[in-house]
Amino acid sequence: RTLKIPRRELKAVMERGSGNKVGNAQEEYHLVFVYGTLKRTFPNAHLLCDAEYVGEFRTCEQYPLVVGGEWFSPYLLDVLGKGENVTGEVYRVNTKTLRELDVLENVGVNYTRKVIEVRNLDDESVISEVYAYLKCNYTHELLEKEFMSDYQDRRYVPRSERPAVREARRVRTLAEENRIAAQNS
């Protein structure tokens, strides 16, 4: 027998013990499924430092999870029924963190945030509805790549280490040094 927990019933569980009040209202929390660089030990995990780790889960439906692009980014393509049941982690996040994740994933341009169903690996009878970031603008080339069920690739290049970002930082630093030198002369 499968226990399916609808999102509306999960709200009470998610608000448990928050103690964070915004005015007179309780802070709202959301469940988010992460499958790539946001997982523990990966480069973007720091964005979830204030989130509560819920556990390991697997998608109930199959999706193509691939690595692509010059920065070796993991992509969960928005193609239901093709690929693998993908393993990842679920976190309980506040609205502020959810918005930060939306910015990282460039929601509305590169990704869409959708509600999907995932199954708890510790208790497969528990199914939860969670948010997941699905790649919405992809090339057919990505669909030809090898599909993964669990992202473990370590080649990803964080934005802060990409050449254009490093160059922009170097230019800002030089401009600041020049400004300071001009003030001191």
C-alpha cells in the first residue's frame, strides 16, 4: 500500500517547529528535490545551508538526467517518461531560499520549477509532492546523451570560476585599485 502525501496536507508537517514568525504569520516552507550541484558535497550545496535535509528520494516518473554544456552542468530535462527514475535529495526550504534557487536556476529562461512526485528511499511507501527544477530550453543533442539515475559527475564549473566571471572580477579589482591610487595621489 502506497501512502501518498498531498502537498496541502504536507504543509502542516512543513511548518512544524519553525518558530520563525513574519509579523503574526508563520514562515512558509517548501519541499525541493535537488539532483545535481545542490546536493551535499557538491559546489552549490552552500545555498541550502539554512535548509533542513529531509532525505534521499527518487522520482516516481522517469526523466532524462544528463551532463551538458561547456561547464558540465547537470540537467533534468522536462521530458516526462523518458530516461531514468532519478535519485536526489529533498530539502525543506523557506520562501527566501526558494527564490534564491529560482535565481540560480534562471527560472523562466533556462528552467521551470514544477511539482513532481518523489518516493522516499528509506520508506518507499511514502510519496511526496515536491518542487523540482526541470530544464525547459534544451537542444535535441542533450536527449542523445547518456541518461543517469544518480548525478555524481565532478566536472561542473561553478559560475564563480568561469573565465568571464573571473575576468569581470579582475577588471573590477583593477578599477578599484586605480580609484584608490588616484585618491591617494
